[in-house]
Amino acid sequence: MIECKNIVKTYKNDAEEIVVLKNLTFSIEDGEFIAITGPSGSGKSTLMHILGALDTPTSGEYFLDGKNVTDFSDDELANIRNKKIGFVFQSFNLLARSSVLRNVMLPLIYAETPKNEREKKARESLKNAGLDEKHFNNLSNQLSGGQMQRVAIARALVNNPTLILADEPTGNLDTKTGEIVLKTFETLNREQHHTIILITHEKEVAEHADRIIFIRDGIITDDYKTKK
Amino acid sequence: MKFADLFEEIYSALLSNKARSGLTILGIVIGIGSVIAMIAIGQGSQSSIESSIQSLGSNLLLVTPGVQRGMGVQVSQGRGSSQTLTRDDAEAISSLSSVIAVSPEVSGRYQVTTKGTNTNTTINGVVAVYSTVRNVEVETGNFITDQNVKNMSKVAVIGPSVRDDLFGEDSENANVIGQTIRIKSINFTIVGVTKEKGGSGFNNQDDVIYIPITVSAQYLTGGSYVSTIAVQASNQEAMTTLQAEITNLLLDRHNVATADFSIMNQADIVATASSVTSTFTMLLGSVAGISLVVGGIGIMNMMLTTVTERTREIGLRKAIGAKRKDINLQFLGEAIMLTFTGGVVGIILGCLVSFIAYQFFSLATQVSTFSIILSFGVSGAIGIIFGYYPANRASKLNPIEALRYE
């Protein structure tokens, strides 16, 4: 479960102080499929970084699984990211010239998972992400965009995280492939009850989620369940 | 992160970019290899020149006719230079105190023939004491004796190079003794072969034939002029006094005000030669130093680009749970692996080049531990610092910034 209380984030830019997030309060239940959307510059990426433990808020509190992550050290945050959060980025960010399996096993190395379990977990995770088994030993740069994003999803899933954060996962894909990737998220949510947060500026993409939080100028302007 | 995983991560990161790793290693190999080879050649020639000067004999004063301008090696001995020294001068010098031995010598280059072969070599007219004064040892047979000098026997002692030139590479000393050689249409009987002294080119002390000085004076050079009088002093301390005494004696004997001869002190020769060779070593050293710097800049460049290029990778690794320590250790490990591999190959290459220079170009080489430590240390330090420093900086970046890095 995720709880945000009075989250404020400001950036200092020379003399000016820019307030990006203004006092956000909301919570997300386990197993929800939620989209955070808004125009560019609205602060949704900053919010995603805080939710992903990549950044800490200037003030306010962020509870992840009941733990107050706000005042964690760098190494503790790294640990949280490793164990509880799975990232899917717009530009995939796979290790080039490394095999698909290696890429998926990478978080397990940092989690110090015993060696003999890693490949089994990675294969399982890749199957869940819907990648054909014949690609498992391919190098990551030999895959298509859709396949790369599936590998990235598998990498996000491999540690069985509390939360999957997808930052514009369809941004670099054509509509048809994007649709398949979004379907994968839906399946992961419905069948395996992963909590998924989708960050996007596209309304059609956001509508795949069960709940939409709309942000504009650092304030939540709308928070509603979709009809599904 | 466990050590075995770290090692595997380093290994696969280096292997997944073979060209980049290879070029970095190459830079290190060339930097280290050239320093080791250059210093080896420099130090090798220095010690070979010093030892060949030492082998000329000890506590020597060399009296030569004419006035020498500055120090230098006499290329044309005997011929063309002034003929102001005689065997009588040598006789007079031997009566001075603190003189152990006096060896008048006359030398020139002549064509020497034997059955079917011939060679052009230095013919030294010597006396018996030459062998002790000049440190010449006879391998087989005898050196020129006092008896030979007195009787004007047409006998010759040859150097091993002459033996090889005249009788072939595989000729045996024993078979050579008793053979006849012709110098200026005069037959000489070989009575001895000297031990190999080494040296090469202009400095080959084995490419020489010794004959009695009386015979040389009679048939080859004419007159009792000598080209060198080598005087051996009883000890090092006496040499300066002896030099002055000889100067006075000869000025008196020649009845001249300014010297028509010059005296070289062996210590001076050694000093001159070592100053020449140390300049030479310094020259090679600076060339090597430059290649070390260039190699270092290459490593620096390669490491900096590598890390900059991989900032996004660092961001990703951090996002999926790598701690700062993990990132630092990985990049430090990669830098150590590259410099170590390059260093070992470079040392092998440097030694190999030194060996080839010795084997095929007969350059004396001496691989020194100092050069190995210096070159390995410098390029190792550069590699590690410039591999580690930017990675350390990148590991401090917020993962988001690192991921967005272009």
C-alpha cells in the first residue's frame, strides 16, 4: 500500500524557487492499476520519481508498505528500489550487447539472490511478460521495440515487487505494439495482482487503467475510477 | 553484491565491448612496452661501453703523438697522425718510479690474406707486456714474447673475429695455430688466439692481429715511431703525478716548449664515455617518457569516454537497486582489469623487444626492475584514477539525472 501525505517538491533554480508538487495527498491500494496523467510540466514525472524512491520530497511523507521512505539514506533507497519497485522506462534502458536473460537477471544480482535461482526466476518472469522463449538468449539489441519493452517489463517483475512503475512505456512504440504492451500490464494486474502505476500524457493510454489521477501544475485536479 | 557476481559483471562488461577494451589495453601495452624496451637498450649500452673501457686495462695512461683537441675515440690510429713518439720515449718512461709497465704500440690497418680468404683488420705491433697492460688474454697458444720482439720473429696472435673471418665460423683454435697468414706479402705464423672480449662495430676488440713491434716497425710502418704508449701505474693515486712526470720527461726529451703529444688518463676516458652514454640513456628515457605520457593520455581518454558513455547504464543500475559501492567497485574493477592485463602484456612485449634487439641487432640490453615498476605504476595509476574518478562521480548522480544523461 502506498500513502502520500502533503508531498511538496521544490527545485532551486539560481535565485528562483520552483514549486513542482504542491501538497499532494493520496493513497493507492495493493493490486490497483492506476494511471497518473497530465500535460508536460505538470509534475507527474517528479511524482513518479518520488513514488519510485529515486528522489525524496522536500516536505511531506511517503509510506511504502507502511514504511516511511522519506528519510531513508541513499543505500536504503537503493534497497527499496531493488526489492519493492520495478521500473519500466520509455527508452527501455536495457544493457546493450548483453543477452535477454542477463538483462532480466540484473536486479537479482544486486538483490544477492542465489545463483541457481536466478535463471529460473528470469525465465518465469519473461514468460509472464509474454516474450517468446526463442528470444531468451538473444542479445538485447537484436530485438524489436515491443520485445525490448517486454524484456524491460520482465526485468521489473523479476524481484516480485510491490509496485511496478511504468514511465511512458508506450512512448517509443507504434500504436499496435503499444497496445500489446498495455495489454500485458492489464494481464499482470488482473491475473497476478501486481500494483501498477502508469505515467503517461496520453489520455487513450491512461484509460487502460482502473483509476486515473490527473495532475496539473503540481495539484491533483481529478481522481476517478474508469468505467471498466 | 557478492564478489563472484562483481567479477562476472566486470568480465562480461569488458567482453561485451571488445573493441573498446582492446584499444584501451593496446594503449597501456604500448606505453609500458616502449618504456621498458627503451630503458633496457639505454642501460644495456651504457654498461657495455663501461665494461669494454674497463677491459682495456686498469690504471692506464695513454700517451699518443700529436695534440688532441678534446676527448674522442681515435678512429685512424698511427696513420696520418704525427710521428713524435718513439720506442726510446717508451724506454725513458719505464725508468720513472710508480710505473709498472710500459707498452709501446704501433697500429695500422692492413689487408690480411690466407688461403683463399682475406680481411682488412687492425695490425697492432706490440711488446710482451701488452697482454698484461691491456688486459688481453690468450685462449690458445702464446702471446707475443720478449724473445719474439728481440728476434723479430714473424709470428702473429689473432683475435677471434679475425680467426672467423679468415678460417671460417666453425674453425678450431688448435687447427689455426701454426697456419700462415700474409700481411703486406710477408708470411706470419699464428702462435696464439686471444679470448673473446666482445664489443661490436668500431669498438670490436676481437678484430685485431698482434705482431712483435719490431717486425711491424721494420716491415709495415717503418721507423721506430709508435702510435700509443700505454703506461700502467702502480695505483690509482699515482696517476696524476705520473701524468705530470711523463709530460715533463717528454717535453724535455723532445726539446719543445708545448707538448707535441697528449696523455689520456683512463679515468677521464671512463668519465667522458659515461657522460656520453648517460646522455644517450636520458635521450631514450625521454622518448620513452613521452610514449608513456601519450599512452597515459590514451588510457585517460578511453576511460573518460567509457564512463561518460555509460552514465545511462550507471543510472539504470542504480534505479534497479545498485548501491554506490556496487557501481564504484565495478568500474574500479574494470579499470584494474584493463591496466593489469595491458601491463602484463606490455612487460612481456618490452622484454621481447629488448631480447630481439639483443639477438638480432646485437644491441646490449638490460631490462631493469625500475623501468618495469615505473611504467607499470604510472600507467596503472592513470588507468585506475581515470577509470574510477568519473565513475565515482556518476555513481553520486541522482539515478534520474544519470538515466537522462545524453
